[in-house]
Amino acid sequence: MNIRTILKRIPHDDLLELIMRLIQSNKKAQEKALHFLENKGYLNDEELAQKHYNEYREKFAEAIDIISEFNMYGGGPEDDEDRAYENMEQVLSLLEEGKLPDECREEMIHELMEQYLEGNSGFDDAIWDWIERIACEEAHWRLVLSYLKQSNSKYDQSLMLDIYRHKLGDEETYEQMRIQQLTYGSDYLDYAQFLEQKGEKKKALEIAEKGLREGEGFLGALYEYVFEQYEQMGEKEKALQLLKQQFQHRPSYELYKKAIAYAAPSVKEAVKEELYALLTRQSFYSYVKAEIDYNEGNSKELLQYVTKTASFPFYSDPSKYERYLNEHHPLEMITYYKQKAEQLIGQRKRSAYRQAIVYIEEIRHVYIDILGQPDKWKAYFNSVIAPYQQRLPAFLDEWKKRGGE
């Protein structure tokens, strides 16, 4: 049966009745029909405006309903979440293409900010991204501020500061609020950069230095800012002391290299020894010391770290440290691998067997490929590994999966 041929025989009135029945019985069909008419140019300006407005009302209302329900229950189905995002993208596209009246912007801000303040939906970041796309006038941002003022959140207060400074250009209000809200390193950095832009470089540096003394949280960016200021001022000694201070605050191998590279030739060795000694006293940062030892060839120190200090709970492959130590301390590494393998096999679990086999493969690698002692590997295999294969079927199964002999 060819429906196209049949439709060609239907009188105009009957064809129109058929189309209307299909449209009325299926919402998606109605949407497709309207899109078809729009694309073909059959809708006048008034009809187009009404079509777009109806799309906005329907899509936006559904998105708000979903977000509201997520706020009520602290989340919801992934399909609903995806639909909310899709609806908002369609609505925002209509808005940005100029297909909706400007009044819609304020309505959307009201609805979205009410949901934002609930703060239990998981949509908070998305809502703020949407607000950034909707608000385009001073009145819009003042409306957003009226909602944010109801919040006690420090994060929301930081959003208010951003609005006053960057959206409204109200530097006076920004500075009054900023002075009252200097807690984190990022707060001090924000204020210092503001002061610098105003030409108050001396005060900006004072604020940044105060932030290093009193600021909470991550201070890395603030250290970078102060370092750059010292550099511009030609304060080389101050800059070097700052790098050492930063290293003491939060050591890293990158910062270790930066401080040594920055130091004058006459003090490089002293700086190097000072930073290394600091790590020796702070066991919490032993992993930084290990990176230095690895890169500077301190194999005995690295051996101590790998065999006594470090833990590899999710061991899957030899680390770069172990590969390095295989070459420089093969006998000690064999002892280490044997201990690890025995401990893991003793757990009598498949996951532990898999990890143990990786260590056993390293024992074979060191004996055969590095020491050139295949007989010792064979002796170890026959006396230790073969019996496990006989007693532990699961171990044997994992051994075969890894291609063991």
C-alpha cells in the first residue's frame, strides 16, 4: 500500500481534517508541523512571535519543574536532568537570537534565582551559567543581587563582589565589601589586583603580603603575584626568600627546581641543601623528596622511600622508581618484591594474587634480564611459586592469565 498515492486522491477538506486530527493527537506532531510551517515561510511575524513565546513558556516551565523537584529530593533521574539542560539550551537560544521579548529575561532570573537559593538540586553551577547568559542590563544584575543578599554563603558573597566590580562598575561598593571579606588567599589576590588596576601598587603589595600571612586555603596564586611584584621591583633577594617560604608552605618538585634555578650561582648549592633538609624533616612530603632523589640520582635515599616509606595499595605495574632501582639495587629490590609477593598471596584473594604476580614478574625480570642469573630465578620459582600453583587453584588461574610459565 502506497500512502502517498492515496493522499493524492483525498479532497482538500478531508486532507486538512486528517492533518488536524494527527496534530491534536500528538504534541510532538504539532511541534513538527509548526517547525515545518516556519521553515517554509508560511508564518507571519505575529504568528512566529507567538510560536516562539509558546515554546519558551513550555520548555522553561518544564525545566523549572524538574529543578524544583531535584531541590526537593536532592537529585533525580538522569533523563530528567538531561531534559532540563536541553530545554534551557533551547530557551536561551531563542533569547539570544532575539526571538523572545525582553520581559522574559526578568521572569527567568526570578524563577532561576529562587531555585538557586534552595541549593539542593545539583544545578547550582548551571543556573549561574544561565544567569550569565540572561542578564544583560544593570537592572538584571541588581535583581540578581537582591536574591544573593538573602544568602549567607561566602561563595554567594564572592559572586556579589564580582557583580559590583565587573557587571556594575561600582568600585566603591565593591571595595567596601571586599575589605570586610578577606578570608582566603583568593580574596586577598582579588583585592590586590583591584588596587593595582587603580594605580595603588604599594597598597596592593601590602595587601598581598598580608594575605600570605593571614589568608586561608590555597595561596599558590597569591605567592605568584607577590613574586612577580618583587621581580618588577628588582628585589631579587626578597623574591628568592619568598620562593623558599612558598616551598616551606607547600613543597613540590617544580617549586624546588624554580627556587634553585632562580638563586644566584653563589648560593645555589646552599638553597638546594636548605630545601632538601626541610623535606628530610617533614615526612608528610616524602613523596616530593623521592621525586628529587629520583631525578638527582640519590638511589640509596630512593630505595629507602620505596621499600620502607611508600605504599602502593593499588599496585598494577612497576613504578618508574622501582624500574630505576632494579638497575641500581637489584638484590635489595628482589628482597623487597619477595616480601610483597608473600604478603599478598597470604591474603588468599584473586585481586591480591594478581598484584602478587606483578611483583613475581619483576623478580624474574631482575634475575634474568639484569643480573643474568636464570638459575636463581628457576630455583626461586621451583621452591616458592610452584607450590602455590599446586595448593591455590585461583593463583594458578591468574598466573596463566598473565602468561606465566
